[in-house]
Amino acid sequence: MYSWTPTTWLDDPTHPNPIASPLESIAYTATISDSAGVCTIMKTIFIQIVDSDVLLNFDESKECDSYEVMFINQSRGATSFIWTFGDPTNPGFSSAEENPTYTYPGGGTYDVQLKSNDDPNCTAYRAKRITLTGEDFVDFIDTIQTCDPRSIPLNPDRNPNYIYAWKADPAISDTTAANPIVSLTEDRTFMVTVTDPLNDSCTIMGTVVVLADDRLVRNLPDSIIVCIAGPVQLNPQGNPDFIYLWEPASLLDDPTSFNPTATITETTVFSVYIEDPQDETCSVDTEVKVVLADYIKLITSDSVTMACPGDTAMITAKVDLLDSWTWFDPAGNVISVTDTTITVVLTTGGFYRIEGKIGLCDYVDSIFMGVRTLQFDINKDLPVCANEPVDITVTNNTDFKIDSIIWTPMDDIVLGQGSEKVTVRPTVTSTYTATVYFEDGCIVTDSVTVQVSDMDRFVVTADPDTIFFGESSTLTATLEAGATYSWSPSDVLQTPNSNTTVAIPDVTTTFTVTITDASGCTITKTVTVVVIVVQCEPPFVFMPNAFSPNSDNENDILYVRGKYIEEMDLFIYNRWGEKVFESHDPAQGWDGRFRDKLLAPDVYGYYLRILCIGGDSHTEKGNVTILH
């Protein structure tokens, strides 16, 4: 078995020796397998096309019922020719005529080659594979009478090399087949037009009349599917009035019964001879296949490769053996539970499947429907840095030629609009769409997103953001694996290259951190630490020299005033040195009383010691006057 790729410019990619007519240099690869598919080899051949003024081409014609072929030279730029005609009975023969005539020994397929050496730089070639019909080109009418109309060849004895065009009929699945096989339950007439492939003026009409008598096989199954080994009836609706002879008899309870019971352990084909005892001219030799399988082929349609998105496809399954069935799309959604043929709109490639049930047996079959898709390649690891140039290349999964490409949004395309490779400079995460127009009219659109590293995800804080002189603040930037950090000014920092560091500034300071993430993207952020310098002395610490505790709600209580007092010792004495008041809390003032009695107006001495936030202290002595 041969399979050539690519199939471009080949007449038959499954032929052992296909004819290539390339328009440009190309390499072809042949995959060669044995019939069992066990051994496979691959070989490649390169065909180089060079510019030349010599262009060879030819056509051919022949008379009806003739083996003589006239070759019509259509070459340009050539004056000398060498023809070989692919006749295995005359392999050494060649002709130098411009328009030769050659008589072949009979019908068949022949490889004809024309060669010219007129171009001194290369040898020009042109080859064709022609199919030659025989001398049996006559009108025909056939009558087929059969007692087994389940598989009737309509044209088994005629030349298959002609071009056949059968009149459309539901019984014919391929109207171009030379010998279509039909199944009938009634008489029918089929019409066919036959044309010589080398002379389309040679045309005849044929008629095939089929007289179908299905009484012997009317209810006889072609195949029976079972999912477990054991007994199975071969012909439950058979006619006991007919004569039956089944083989192999060893597997049957009664090989002469119209409905014998077979005991199987594997897939088995039973042959049966059926005869009508009332009509000796009507007999059938046929088969019934009992399939023991966990899989049966249900879908009869062919796969679709590289359809255009939005195309429709019809998928047909053979469900006559099934009790019930369900169709599913590639996403697993139910499409139908009643249709034998479904029409699907192809948007994405995948497997469509049908699940069927026969008695207690479950069977599944699937078919792949390929759809043209676009793939994108980005030349950088994602995410990228903002405003960094990024190349995006679009490819597709087909050999179809591209006519044009449009990228959107157009304003974001820096270079390459209209080509398969563009350059963009996204500042934020952005999506770019390629609309690809193929030469065959198919349009495929898809998008790719370029992720841009969002450096604003990094947050910088100071805790606390306000401190007193000599205190510290912890600076923190969002921790992320692979990121690096650099803080400045670094002389008041403990660990300037960590995501978190301790700062002890002497004055209010704005700290800057430069962060580089794992993608190499960089951002600079700042945070300010306010430093409060405490002055632990008058007038920032204030002791009044008089107060009036007369209950008029004005200056009734003597307080020590100061914003940053951390500790306080206040002692007040009368003129005889007796302590009349003591306080260690700036919020606890003196109301002018001693031993629950309001003291008389007089001058009193005090001693005050204060410890301020930050460690500074202040001590003073003085007098305070009570006024009434």
C-alpha cells in the first residue's frame, strides 16, 4: 500500500508510481506498508523545477472501437521530441515525431512520456497516464433475474475502463462505478451512459433490467450481532416451506431447519443453501454472519479533513440492527436519538459518535471531522514586559494556500500587517485576531492573547508610616517567587535587597524600591516614612504658673502640658515644705485641694520631671499661684 504526501499536483497519491505535474520544486514522501500494516518504510524524492523556455504538453484522441491513439503536441519552445508510449509489449520503442500515432495491443492503462533536450540547462519532461478501452464499444441491454436480490452486480462483464454515468437511483450509491452493486426488493430498470475516456464523442446508452425475486431471502439477515457467546437463532422469520441446508453443521442443532440454533464462541460465517421445492429454478447460496464483538462499525460516512469552519457535513449510520441509538457531538452533547443521518455544522474538529443498543449489548462508533484551525507562536515567554516588542506567527493545519491575512486591532500592529508574522508592543494584556483568507474562499478567524506582566500587582507599604526620632519602620514590597528587590537610600536600611527591610531614618524620608519580576520586567515604587523629632523642653513642655480653682470652669485645674510625655513626676509643696499634691499622669491635674479642702490663695512650689517619647527628659522647679 502506498501513500504519497503532499498530494499536491499528483494524479493518484495511492498509486505505486503516481504522475506528478508540479509547478514549483517540491519533495514527495512515500509511505509504503504491507497489506497487514505491520511493516512500513518511508522514502522521499525531490523534484527541482528550473526556469526554462521549453514547456511540454500534449493531448490525445482516438476513434471509437480502436486501439490507435493520436498524440497532439501542445508544447512551446521545443523543436525536438522523444516519445515513449508505456507499452510493455514494445518497451524499447520511441518516436521523434512531433505528433505521433501509436497503436496499442489492447485495452489497459499506459504511461506516456514526452521528453525534449532543447534547453541546454535541463531536460524537459511531460507524462500522462491514459486509459485505453477495448473494441467492445456497442449499445447493450441486459436482463438480470435473481432469487437473491440483496447484492446484485449491474455490470459484471463489461470493460471497466470506460467512463460510466448511471442515472440517479436510490439503489445506486456510486453513479460513476463501472459495476455498482445494488440491493432490491422489487423489479427495476437502470439506465447508464458509457463514454470513451479518450474521446468523449464516443458515447453509448445501456439498459439493465433487474427482475428481483426475494422470496427465498426476504427475512434472512445478512448478519447477526451478539455481545456474548452462546446460542443464537439464525433465521427467526424464515419460511418452513423452503428447503434449507446450513454449514458448518457441527455448530447447529439442526442444519436442515429454516431457523437453526447456532452455538458460537467466536465470530462465525454460516453458509446456507435455500431452494423452493415448488420452483427448481429458484435457489440461493448465501451467508449469514454471526458477529461476536464488543465493537461493530455503525457509521458508513467518510471522515472529513480540514473543512472550512461553518461547513456542513452529513454523517450516516447503519442502524437497522439497533434497538435504539444516540448521536453525540465532540463536546459530548446529544444531537439526535431518532435520525439515521445527521447534518452537522463544523466549527471545531473532533469525533462525532453514535452509541447504539442491541438487546443487552452496547456499541459505539465514531468518525473524525477535521476543521481548519489557526495556531499561534509567540517568540517570548509569557508574560512579557509592557511596551516590549513581541513577534506573533500564525500557522494553520492544512496544505491549502493562503490568499491574505488581516490582523486586528490594526493600530496595535507595529510591523508585518498582512503577513503571517507581525510585531506588537502591548502595554497591557491584549488579544490579537488573525483573519486568514484561503485561495479556495475559506475564511478562518482565531485569536491569541499576549499577557503583559502587571507590575502594579506589587504593593509597597511602611509600617508604621510615621515614627518618632530613633524609632524604626518596616518597609514591605509584595513577595513573589523569582522577583528581586533593591531599596534606596540604603544607608538607613538593614536589608536593602530583600522584599522587606527595617528602616531607621533620622528625618522624614521617601524610600524607593526597584522590583524586577521573574519575567525580567521592572517597576519602581516609593513609600514615605515621616519622622517626628520630639523636643522635651519648654515651650514644648509647659507647666502653668497660676490657676483659679473657683469652679467657673475656666482654668480650674492645673495640668502639665506636653504632646510627647511618656513619663511624669509632679510634686507640689506649700510654703512649709509639706507636699500637697502628687501626680504621675499628665491627664491627672490638681484641683487646688489638699485633704479634700480647697487651699487658700497662695504661692506653692513644685518639682517636675518628664521623660519624653524618644528618651529625652526634662526637669524643672518653680512656683505656681492659686488665685480666687
